[in-house]
Amino acid sequence: MRFLIVRTEIRAAADIDIVAAWADGGRVRDETTAPEPRRQVVHAEDREAALLLARALSAVGAVRYGKQRVKVLPLDDVALGLRRYDSGG
């Protein structure tokens, strides 16, 4: 399985947005409609390599100080979902 490792900026959320999301049971952030800005993107062919790269990217100062985050995303599941959608079924 292939993986995508992404280092992104963390968007600050206003206190009022957090309170509203908490009260309504909703989300403060929705990555599907408004993803965080990407700073760096790396591909890996297996999970072990992806986690090793993610660990290395986590050593960046901005990640360690909470201004950025590292995400590991499986690509094969996403590609399968797109193929199913494109085929009409």
C-alpha cells in the first residue's frame, strides 16, 4: 500500500467556533472542504517507510512547537474509492 506524508500548517480556531462546535456536536475543521495549507509532501511505498518519514518530518521545529502537523494518509484506499465512483457504481 502506498502512503502520502504531508506536513501542514495548523489553522488557529477562534474560541467562539470551538464553543459552537462543542455545543452542536460538529467539527471545528473539515479537511474535506477546507484542507490545511501544505508545507511539504512526500510519498512512501509501504507503512514502515511512511512512519519513518513522518518521524523525520516531526523533528522540524515548527512541528515540535505545535505550529505545523504531520499526517500519514493511505493512498490505495482513496484510489479504489475514486475508481468505484468513476465507474458509476
